[in-house]
Amino acid sequence: MSHDENGRPDTDARLTRMANQIGRFFLSKPHAEGVAGVADHINKFWEPRMRRRFLDLAEAGGGDLLPIVREALPAIRRPA
């Protein structure tokens, strides 16, 4: 696991890893159901700060996200 300059686990790497774990789970579902499942899971269970940072990271092109996770991005709600 990578760490930031203060020795803490790198948040961006953790969010990417968590999103890809969710994506891998939903790969067993029919494609459209899997994409919707990824977005639904992140919307329901990730706190607003996590979703906001994750969407910022993804929109900046960061993170090595699985295609199913990238396809789910438009359905992930950005916190106000």
C-alpha cells in the first residue's frame, strides 16, 4: 500500500482499491446490472467525503479503475 508524505495510507489508492473490489464483485452479474450495482453500492455505503474525493480523482483521470467502475461513474451522486 502506498503512503502519503506523513506516512498515512494514501487515500486515493485506498478509494481506488475499494472501488475496484466492488467492481470485481459485480462482474459476476449481467453487465448493466453490474454497472448499476457498483454505483448503487457506492451511493449507499460511502460517506459524502469519500464519494467527493473519489469522483474528483476519477474525473482527473487518476486511479487505475476497472472498466465497470468507470462506467458506473455517471450514476454516482456527487455530494453537495
